[in-house]
Amino acid sequence: MEKVEKKLREEAKKLLAEKKVDVVVGYEAGTLPLTATPVFITAPEEADRLVWNAFCHHNLAKYVHDLISANRDSQKRLKPEDRKRKVVGVVTKGCTSRSLVIHLQERQYERLDLSILGVPCTGYVDRRALAEKLGGEEILEGSLDGANLKIRTASGEKTIAVKDVLAANCVTCRFNNPVISDVMLGEPAPAMNPAAEYAEIDEFEKLSPEERWAYFQKEMAKCIRCAACRQACPSCYCRTCFAEQSMPQWVGISEDPSDTQVFQFMRMYHMVGRCVDCGSCVSVCPMGVDLRKFLKKLDKDCFVLFNQRAGEKIDFPAPLQDQRMDDKEDFIFNPGGGH
Amino acid sequence: MSHHDKPAGRKSEGWEPKIVAIVCNWCTYAGADLAGISRIQYPPNVRIIRVPCTGRINPFYVVKVLQAGADGVLVSGCHPGECHYISGNLSARRKFATLKSFLNYIGIEDGRTTFTWVSASEGERFAQVVKAVTERVKALGPATKLVKKLRDADVAVAK
Ligand code: SF4
Ligand code: SF4
């Protein structure tokens, strides 16, 4: 990890010094122990702020999209020949790389707008899982010591293995190394456990519709519709989200539970072939809504039906941009059975 | 406000399901027309919404219809390969496959939503589909899931 971090700083410094990029989006140490926060580095001498460790959970593709579209908007009034490209360097783990692929598939920007600093990922620490392990005690001091977290709380010193507090999406991640990069910093990380990626979904599917509905209702009842999940999601970049459109008004804003259910259902449904299971929405949700239970189903269906995973292949159109004459259609109703 | 506004009231005897059919202009709508011209009987429970192509159907329409209190939704267009716009129904098929699966996953009864193909020459098939869908929805009873109980005028399916 330290080696990756060192290389990352060197590479960022070089890119900025040679003016190959205008900004490097990465992570720096957070203000609280055992946290990291996104950082925008624009000068070579600042590159040493960059870190790469098990607390870097944000999917930075979100900021790439924000930066490039803001730059484009700011130049709308300029003559085309006077417009300048903003090249964004981005620290990219597996999920981030797939989000970048999705943006490229969806023609949000061009490959030339990016300089991808690939980093191997072994998963990030789930803030909630860690808090649970500590019984909710505040972390006064903490450091990362190899595969363990050394933590001091009011009640004393504790050692917690990183692997015991990894985010659920990381444990079964199939793409912990970037699927595209311009430079790969360090050796690729060892595989996680993708064989079990749909285990939770398979279990849920076995429940009766009534049980599933009860769970959906229970989870959606927690949602306060703050839209943090949408704000954090790199695939949610519409200028005006359907949730805020008023002509027509797609989702009501009443207290009726169905308004929240419909908002969430559609926000999630828009992730077919577009959710990279980065866990950003889950980690920002203040209410602990189990979004992943539903989002991962879309990923499973997408693979089962179309043999594709979100952001996996840059040379292919996204699953819902594409279609085949021989797509499966078992769900099509035929009166009297048979075709 | 009539007693019909309460779901309990709708369960009363003589309840007839309300089914919204979203169909494409070129095939299924013509198929429905043919059924009519040929005087083929089918249950009067469907309210038809015509759209240019199944590819034009925002999956949100289906969810919105359920929220508005329809007991069933039927979506139908041209058979694959026969789309007036060449591939609108193929795009739609991918959306519908994932939409239906996701609706089922959260616990919406399978019979509430039906996707099928009916061509302009299949008046008989249209009638069969409507009959079968009506029966399926009747067996399920009135819809309750995702249904908005606090009605606002613009979403309520006219009673
Ligand atoms: S829906 Fe959540 S997990 Fe999926 S890409 Fe968006 S933020 Fe990441
Ligand atoms: S972040 Fe959580 S509470 Fe906020 S809108 Fe999303 S699911 Fe609801």
C-alpha cells in the first residue's frame, strides 16, 4: 500500500508538472482518524497530500463527471476554437474505473479528458461495521498497521482486522483492479470472493413475495428522501433528476409511503447495467437503508439476461443501450402457453 | 368521496379489476381494433393507452400506473422483428425484462404486470390476452402494493 501511495504521488506530481492534467482527483487523509476524503490537487507540490489506503471509499468518478461538465458549461459562450479541454487525472480503483467506462459508454466525455491512475484495491473499511465492532465508541486515535487497525477509544486500545470490517460490496468484488487505466500503480491486487457475489440475492429470492414486500416496505420506510444516495452515485448525473421534475411530476412529495417507494424503486431501476456496486450510496445514507439488497439484484439480472456487467467492457454499448434479436424473453406472456 | 376511494370498499362484491393497457400504435392497437371490427368479445376491464412504439414506453409509466391504483398493467407491442421502427421493441424488451423481474423481486405479484406481443392481424390473440390478464388479476384481487392511498387528483385512475 505505501509503495502504491509513493508511486501515486510521484505520478501525480509528474502529470501536473508536465501539464498533462489540470487536476488530479484523489484521496487525502480525513480530519478524523481512520478516514480519507476526496481531494483536488492542482499543483505538483501538493501531490504529497495524496493517500491510498483502506479508508478511500468514495467513487471518484462522480467528481470527474462534475468537473468536466462544469468546465464544458463554463465555455459554452466561447468560440469552439477557443474552448479548452480540462484533463482530469483520477485515482481509480476497480469500481471507479467501471463508472468511468459507463460515462464513456454514455458519451459523457471523451477518453482524452481522462488520465487514469489505476490503483489495486483490497477493499475499504465499512464505517458502520467498524462502529459496531467498537460498540459505538468514538475513535480517539487510530492507525493502520498492516492488515490490522490499531484503535484507541475511551475504554482502551483495540486491534481489529481490516478484513472483519470490509464493506459487503468489497468482500465479493469481482473487479477490485481497474478495468482501464493509463498507468497502473503497483501490482494488481489479489482476487476477492466474487463466487459469492449473488449469495445474498439468491437467498432473498427464495422468500415469498409477501416477505419480500414486507422487507422492501420496511427499508423504504427508513428513507427520509434526502437524496444523498443519488448525489453520491456516479451514474446519477442527470441535470434534473426525475425526482425533482414537475412537468410531469413523476414522484409525489406526500407522506404516502408509496411516494418514497416509487422514488427509490425508479432511482434503483435506473441502475440496470449502470450500478458498479461501489457502495457509495450505501455509505452516505444517513438512515442505513439496505439499498444493496435491491441494486445487486439488477446486476444479477443484467448478467443472467444479457451476459454483461456494468462498466465491464469499454468496447461494448451499455446493456440497455444494446439489444439482440435473440434476447431471452421468458417473461413474455402467451395466452394458452406456448409460442 | 365515494366508498370507492377506500381499498376495502373496492374489495366488496362485484369488484371488477381495472387494467391499464399500454400498447403500440402499429401492432397491438391495430390488433385491438381488429378485435373490435371482428366483433370478438373480450372483458371490458382494460383502458387502453396508445403510444407510438413500445420503445417509447418509459418503465416509469408502468410503475406510475400501479401507484395510481390500477389492479393490473398490460404492455404490448409488435413481435420482435416486426417493429415499425425496426428495433424499438427490442430495446423495450430489455427494459421490460429487467423491470418485471425487479417488480417481482420487491414482492409485486407476478400477475399484476404482463408483457406480450400482439400484431395487427392478431385480433383473436388480443382478445385472448385481455381475457387471460383479466382472469389473472381477478384471482389476485385488488392491488394494494405501491398504491398511493393519499390520492391526489392527477394520479388517481378515474373511478
Ligand atoms: S447505485 Fe450506489 S453502488 Fe451503484 S453505482 Fe450508484 S452509488 Fe455505486
Ligand atoms: S441516502 Fe438513504 S435516506 Fe437519503 S434518499 Fe437515499 S436511501 Fe433515502
